[in-house]
Amino acid sequence: MMKKQIPDSIEACDAEIEQTEQKIRQLENQSKMIDRRLAIEKRQE
């Protein structure tokens, strides 16, 4: 896996942080959906 380039400005850093935060939110939402599906399946058993 290649290393990412270091952002060369504050604006680039802010953009990188925003993208990373968005990815984190997406993964957290996916995790919540999976947990809900598992809970539903356990109740059905």
C-alpha cells in the first residue's frame, strides 16, 4: 500500500480531514445497520 502524500496547505489538510470524517461517518452508519440486521435476525430465531 502506498503512502498518501502530505497535504501542502492548511486548506488541503482541512479537506483531507473532512473526507476522513465522512468516511468514518459512513463506516459507523454501516456498522449500525449491520447491528440492527443482526438484532432482527436474533429475534426471529
